[in-house]
Amino acid sequence: QEEFLELLELLVSRARIYVSSLVAMEEFHLSLSQCVVLRYHWIDPFVRSLKQHLAPFHRFFCVADQVKVYTNENKTRTFIGLEISAGHFQLLELVSEVDRVLEEFDLPMFYKDPSFHISLAWSVGDMSGRLEGRCLQELQDIVDRFEDSALLLRVQWEEIRCKSGNKYFSFPLR
């Protein structure tokens, strides 16, 4: 959406005052699992199992309107994201089913207390000290004041996707 890209540009421009190396994301997603390595012969059974486990789920809305700073586990990258403030329960239910599939293949499950978010921009290194505090408040103010942000940051979940290599698998929600 044009309006979302406008908001993204405002946020990244402001954050670059604090961290000039920030790069805006080009694709947006919300993770329901950690990145895992699937052996080639696991892909089809993994996808079939995911399809079965996700089949009962209905479409729902969530709201991503809380600006937050994240770092990866080994602190080599920092992200600015929009945390989910509504829809958390439904996402936890989805994660529970995805975790069951991961467990079937002896793969690592998702984080215990996930912070569901959509990453907007990233930088190399641990830049959290520069982005938290005043910068974070300025970014939240931009989101709060942005025209139609309440509607713009309301996301309808219609499908779940799984990416394996360069293949995407889609699981429509009812």
C-alpha cells in the first residue's frame, strides 16, 4: 500500500538521524517459527503436515502499531519493528500448531515468549542503545499521528506461507 510505504519512509528517515546505516525492508512478514533447515526429502511431508495442522484456523485481524527495537540472538543485527498489539492470542495458537509440526521433524520450536512483529528496517551490529529511548519515542509519535494509521496497521490474516529455498507454500485460512 502506498500509505504504508509513506509511513515506512517517515520512520526510516527519522531513525537514520540516530543510525545512518539503517536499511528499509523490501518485503514484510511476521514469523511463526525460527528459520530451520529442511532436508530435501522432508519438504513434501513437512508441507503436508503444516497444511493439516493449519486447516482448522479461521481468518483474523491483528494490529501492528507499537514501535519496538529488536536484535537477533547473537547481536549482529538490529531491527526496528511494529509489534502486534491485538491478535496475539490467535498468533500463539498458530505457533502452537507450527511447533507441533517442527517437533515431528525434531526441529527447534519457536521462542517461549514471542514478541510478534513486522520488521521495518535493519542495521548491522547492536544499535539498540542508539535507537531506544528518545528515537523510539519519536518513531512511536510518528505512528500515532500518521493519518489513518489505525486502519493502515490493521492486518487481516488470510493465509499462512512457508518458504523453503525459493519455493513458497500457501495455506489459506477459512
